[in-house]
Amino acid sequence: MMQVNPNTVQRAFHEMEAIGLVTTGNNVMSRVTEDEDRIEQLKEEMLEEAITSFVDAIAPLQLSQKEIIDHLSQKL
């Protein structure tokens, strides 16, 4: 069985609170936000970050846009 350090969990919750994904009140359990606009904004930010990382990683391959799209289409 895997174990997670409680400090790691606490840090993760603090990070999620900082970006507005989770809310925690006094003596209230943490809850994932129901703010659909915030969720969409976070998804867009995550997508942009993932695409930027992907493009940076494959840039040395010097593939054409068509080649990239073809490969992505096969994976989706």
C-alpha cells in the first residue's frame, strides 16, 4: 500500500485553494468549486500550458503541421 506524506496533501490543498479550485471554510470540509467560469478558465490555462510544452518538446523534430496533426489524429 502506498502512503502519502500529510505535508504533501496539505500543500496540494493549499495550491488548489490558491488557484480557486477548492474552497475551505472554518470547520467545513473542503469543496471543489462549482463556479463553472472558474473551472473553464482553469481548463483553458491547463490546455495552454500542455500545448506549449508539447510544441516545445517536438520543435527539434522539425515536423510539418500536417505531420503533427496526422499523428495527433491517430491518438485521439
